[in-house]
Amino acid sequence: MIKVNVFTKVLSFILFTGLGISFAFAQTTAGNLSLEECYSLARSNYPLIKQQDLISKTNEFSLDNAQKAVMPQLTVAGQATHQSDVTSMPIKLPNMEIPTISKSQYKVYAELTQSLTGLVNLKDQKESLNANTAVENQKVEVEMYKLKERINNLYFAILLLEKQKEQIELSIQDLQSGIEKMETAVANGVALRSSASNLKAEKLKADQRITELEFNKKAYLEVLGVMIGQKLDPKARLQTPSSLQLNNEIHRPEQTLFSLQRKSLDVQNKLIDNKSLPQFSLFVQGGVGQPALNMLNPETQGFYIAGLRLAWNLNSFYTQKNEKNIIRNNQRILDVQEETFLFNTKMNLNQQQTELSKYQELLKTDQEIIDLREQVKNSTLNQLNYGTATSNDYLISVNVVEQAKQNLALHEVQLLMAQYNLQTTTGKAEN
């Protein structure tokens, strides 16, 4: 018999790796549950999925700010001064009095500015914000994808427990048949009472194994329920997934993340070029002052100025080369990271493919072994009926058949699990 204690390791792993899962249960599920449904429910229940909405809202706010940044900017300013000296005419003209400018002066004005360069660069700024948002969302997708492995471990462990239970129940039927024949033999005086008691004790042990499996299944279902946000009934049944035809072509969310990160770096490169462009803007300024634009008029007057303004910060050229080198280095880092990811993934695929082939080969002979063991068991049962075999002989044959059937069930589930683990590793499967 396969030791069910080995599953506690899987349970412990899942418990420790799944601490971030919400403990809010949506409903009780007593019917059949599929693997795909578990994937979907786990995704919607995992708290990290909420981050995508927050990222999208942040992007909306950032795009709105970028749009507002290139709208006409209004500035209101003013000043009042007293100066030690003012401009004056060094000569006196006959019959003309030149006004004297007051040493106390003030000016209040408003200026409306429209950046022309900003309008041109707005597209690149929006592209940069959208690219960064796409990167952050894809990082969430990468983390969410890791849930599949946890679900696989739980789901197939439960399936194996169910299949073990089915095989033990069949063994109990065999034991009951042996007990009935042995009691007949005891009644006819051709067998000892202890022989029947031996079979009954073994049946009780089988009942205990059933109980153990049921409690193990309950524990796994509770953990699975936490992951998918459902309160699962202990009697809930899991659907056996269909077999998969797989290929080793890799389509993982990590690859999409690398691609989006490269796009983000390309946009950043554009923004570096944009910083070196001359800044053109239209402006109009209006206000009142004493004096106004005419310095020789001491009266308070209104004024306006309109025109085209140029500002060119040449300091950006000093750092532009290094900033572009940083971008290129970051691109190389991404190349190395992707290469490393593909290398490790391909190694895992090779291991998983070997495991897959192993279970395929084992299954080829499992049924043949069962058939041969069944023949021996049936023969021993007939011998038991005629008193030519002992209860121990029959117990041995029953346990051997049970072990063979357990091996078949184990290999069937392991083959399916290997297929779905390989699917999870590649990111794509063909049904």
C-alpha cells in the first residue's frame, strides 16, 4: 500500500506558500469541480489581482496630469519696489519739462503661456506612461501565473487520495468475500476460528485506511477552498482532467513581461532625446504698472506683451550620452534575464518530459501485472474455500493485488500531473 503520509509534505508546502490568499469563503461546493474552474476561482480570489485596478487608476490620473501639463498655463505675479535711483535725462530741453520717474514702483500682471514643444512631446509622454502601466500589470500576471503550480499540487493530490480510496474499497470487498468463505469453512470444521478473525482484523485495518484517506482529503479540500475562495464540502468530487497532447514551445507571461520592458526602455530613449529639444512657447502678458512699458510715463497704465518664447537648456547634452548608455545597459540586462529564464525553463521541461515518459512506460505494464495478480488471488480464494490455503495466504494475495491497483492509480494520476505541470511550464497546451 502507498503511504498516505507522503502527502503531508505537499500540504505543508502549499500552506506555507499560500499565506497571502484571502480567507473569505463565497459558498459551499458539494458538486464536481474541474481543474480549469480552480484556476479561474483562484485567480479571482487572490488579493494581488486587485492591484491591477489600482495600477489602471494610477495610469488614468497620470495621463490626465500629462494632458493638463500642456494646457495653457496661467501665471499671476506682482511686485512693489523702492529703489535708490531711477533713469533720468542728463540734459534739459528748452520749453520742455521731462517727467521724473518715481523711485517707488509697482507692477501687477498675468501671463498666459502655451508650450508648443510640450504639445509635440505629449504623445511620447503618454506612450511612456502606458508602457510603464503595461509592465506593472504584466508583473502581476507573472505572479498570478504561479498559482497554477499550487493548484496542480493540491488538485492531483486530492485525485490520488480519491483513487486510493476506491481501490481500498475494492480490497474490502475481496476481504469480505474471504471472510464469508472462511466462516463457512469454520462452520464445517475445516478451518480455525482464528483464520476468520485474521481476515476480519485486516478488513478493520482497511476501514482505518479509508478513514485516514477521508481526513487527508478533507484537509486538502480545506486548503484548496481557501485558495479558490469556496467552502468545499468534504464529499466534493474533483473531475479527472482530460489527457493533453503537449509541445515544448514556450509561451510564458514572463516573455511578455520582457517584451513590454524593452518597449518601455525604447520610449524612455525617446524622452531623453526630447529633453535636448529647444522649448518653444507662445505667451501673452497683460497687467498694470507704475510705470508701465513706457518708463518715461510716471502714471499708472495698463500694458500687454505677446510673442514667441524660446528656451534651450544645453545642460541636457552633458548627460544625454550617459543616459542613453544606461538605457542600452538595461536592455542588455533584460536580454540576459530572458536568456536565463529560457535556459532554466528548458531544463525543467527536459526533466518533466523524462518524468512524463517514465509514467507512460510504467502504465504499459501496470494492467498486465494486475491481471496476473488477480489470477493468483482468485486461485488462492478457491483454495481457501477448500481448506488448502490459509487466511495469511489469501491476505498476501489480496494485499499484492491492492498494491498493483494502487500503483496503477498512482501512475495514472502522476501522468496527468506531469502533463499539466509541463503545460504550466510551457504556458501552452494543445487539447
